[in-house]
Amino acid sequence: MKHVLRTLALVLALLAAVCGCGRSGSPPVKGPQPEDLPVYRVDTGFQLPASPTWERARKRGHLVVGAKEDQPYMGSKDPATGAYSGFDIEIARMISASLGFDPKTIEFKTISSANRETALQNGQIDYYVGTYTINDKRKKQVGFAGPYFMAGQSLLVRRGEKDIKGPEDLAGKRVCSAAGSTPYQRLQSEHPEAVLVAYDTYAVCVDNLLTYQVDAVSTDDSILLGYAAKAPEELKVVGSPFSKEPYGVGVPRSDTALRLAIDDALAAHEANGDWSKAYGATLGLSGRPAPRPPAIDRYPAG
Ligand code: GLU
């Protein structure tokens, strides 16, 4: 009975955190304030005829962008209004403005970690911004502009957890991550002593952590810090990051013109202060000071 009550309390706490209601005594749950976000100047004269993706968007009249909807401060969707917000969403918006499309017209589509390559290959989306690590295996299927941010794999546990302080403590522990993600693959190859559990999204993993179905959630610190900041009385991030996850903007592999135009856009918004301002209004709310963006890798087509 005690366990049932505790589980119920935790589920209610999570719901309160997710809906932004907060409980009395808990810190207010902040989201990006519209007045803190940069306003991106739309480059109305912009043309990119060499990019089939851009041409298709021009005919359509707006961009279709893939994103995450359940990652606080990075990419999250307000269930009441359907509006997306977060650092990745701001990156998507600044790119849109540079490509000549008003960011307000972006049609966001939620795509999970396992479905990103297919969505880009099928032309379901024009580009993807959602904690998407650049690596050689993925580069065989899609192109990557950027990187625009450097994250690292980490661990989220319940606040009262004493045994798990880093990846070396995972033997026999149930650890949840998203199917098709690099953290899942790393746990599989480098920490086979852990009992791996996979779901489509990290939000389901966090539900499972709060209800004692798993002992830890592992993915990028940028994602975990968001969950921890939303439910600080229940959750904490432990240890130091144990991988390098350079985030890229996914594009169709053969569309080099689009990839390089997005590289230009990122460089321009990093130089004019938009990047830092967007960070401060989103992921910066999780308490981590703004890092410097990593160097953009304009790799040759091939
Ligand atoms: N950055 C990692 C990846 O691209 C984990 C986060 C995610 O699943 O989006 O797989």
C-alpha cells in the first residue's frame, strides 16, 4: 500500500511538472519567455535554386521541420496550443529566417530518434533539428549541417538514488534509453552489464523511472537536465558526461546546397548573438551557462 501511494504521488508530481502547474512549495516551472527570445530577420531576397528541398518548400510556401516534442528546454510541444519551444526549435527558426521563410510559418512534425533518417529520405521533412548526433554511420544516410551544439551522454536517476553515480555502477541495473539513439547503442556495446530497456521516447523512460520500473535513464545531458529541472524534487543528473554528442541539422543526403546554406545560417546567427540569446532563453534555464558553439564542419559532398 505504501508503495502504491508513493508511486501515485510520483506520477502526480510528474504530471504537475509536465503540465507546468507545479506543486505548492516547488520551484516555479519556467519556460522560454517570448520577450527573451531573439527576433530573426527574414532574408526575403534569399534564393537557393540548386536545392531541390528549398525549391519544393518555396512552391509549398513554408518549411516542414522535424523535431522532438517531449524534451524540456530543447524541443517540447505545448499540449494545449500545439506550439513548439526550446533551443532546437529556435535553431530551426533562425535557419528558416535565413532561408527566406518566416519562422512563424514553419510546420513542425514530431519525429522520434529511430525515424529521423527515414523521414529525411522520404521527403517527409525539409530538415531536422532535434538533439541529433552527427556520426559517420548516419552520414551514410543523411547530411548534417553544423555542429551547432556539443552534448554528452549522462545519467538521470531518482533523487534518493545512492548506488548509481556513473556508468561504472550500472551492473544489473535497469537503464532506459530511446530506440535508435547513440546512447542506447553505447550502453549496448560498452556497458553490457546493464539491463537495457528501450522506448520510442525519453519521456516514457522518465515515467518508468518515476514509477520504479527502471533505475536510470541515459541519454544526452542537454535532455536530462531539462527533465531534472522540471522535477527537481524527484530527479537528478549524476556523474560527468561520458561521450561527445555533436548536434547537427539533418538534411537529405544529396542536398549539399541546402546543407551549406544551413551552415552559413548557423555561422551568421552565432556571430550576431542570436545563438547565445536563444540558448539563454531555453536550455540556459536548466542552470548551465552558455558554452561556445563548436566549429562548423563544412565537409565536402561525396
Ligand atoms: N543525441 C543522441 C542521438 O542522436 C541522443 C538523443 C536523441 O535520441 O535524440 O541519438
